[in-house]
Amino acid sequence: FRRVLFRSAGNPSLTNISIHDNTVSAGYGNISFTLDANGSGYHIYNNTLSDSCHHITVSENSGPHAFSDILIYGNNVTDWSNWISPADGCHTDGVIVFSQTGSTMPVSVYNNYLHGDIQPTSSSDASPTAFMFCTYGSAPPGALCTIYNNVIANEGTHNNVLIWLETGQKGNQIYNNTLVGMDPTTGTAIRLQTNTTTAMVKNNIITAFKLAFDSYDDPTTQLTSNNN
């Protein structure tokens, strides 16, 4: 496939949708869910994804809505080499999830293997975000993310952020992940942003980064860290 696209388009009956066991390559967004109605049971799993700007996107155009049972698991994600911003309007991600103000969007991301280099060239046009980016649409708080049991490896020559929580939701969790950098003198494994975020980060193996965590432009009191 070149792309798998799903949009609920205000239809409340479109629940329990699964996208699984596909090989998808060379799409701007290889797998994209856009949710515009209350719903549950959206599962993306066991896909092999390559050569994309945003490999997996779960998003909301407008809110507020209530969502549940959103799972992203067992996917193999790599290669952003043909996607450069701003010419293509693309900030590169492996998994990106976001909701609009007032919505409830809990997302579990687990047992995935994300690897490669999300900054595809040395050009100043390249605009990487993160291998996993949990964020908001027009304003915080955005999605609530539980990220666990993933292997994320920066295999390129650029200092990329592996997990970025740009969300004002309280209760984000990052645990039992293996995060591999490229150089212990540079780079960040986990980035926290927005001053209302609280996150539990525990039981992760983090290697070859200058910073295991940073708070970007916000207080480090956002973080509770154990057994990393």
C-alpha cells in the first residue's frame, strides 16, 4: 500500500476499527486515523511501515469528543529519507497523536520497534520532531499517552528526540522502554513540554544520550522518575 486512511467524519457508529498486518510505504502519512465523533476501539497493530513523513497518525479535527481504547502496538517503523520540511510541509515523526481542547483521548503505544533517522538529510530544511510525539491540536491539553515496552533506536547521524510529550494532560506514563541514542555527548531521550504536564517515567533503559530527560522550556517538576 501507499497509504491507509480512516476518517470517522462525524459518524458515531464507526467504532471498533482495526488496521493490521499491512506493509505500507511511501505515503505522506502511511496510516492516518482522523476522529471527529465519540468512539472507541481503534487499533493499529502488526504493520510494517517505511518511507513516510508521519508513519502513524491518530488525530482529531475538532472537539470536544470522548475516545477510548486507542491502541498502537506491534508495528515496525523506519525511514524518513524522502521527506524534508518546509518544502514538503512535513515535520517527521514515527507515531504522532493529538486531540483538540476539551476532548478525552487516551492512547496506549506499546511493543513497537521504531528505528532509523527522523532527520532525513543534513539540510536546514529538515524538521524532525520525535519518534513518538504525543501532543495537542490547536491548544493544550491534548492526548494522554501511555508508552511502554517499545524499542526505539536512533540509527542515523542526527541527534533526534525519541519520545516527546507536548501535552498538558496529567498522568502520562513512559515505562519499560529501551531507548538507544547515537552519542553520549549529545541528544535527548525523553522531552517534556507544557507547564501543566505531569509524567511518570520508570523502568526504562536509556543509553548513549547527553540527557535522559529534558523539560524543554518548562519546569522539571513535571517529572516523576523511578528505576531508570
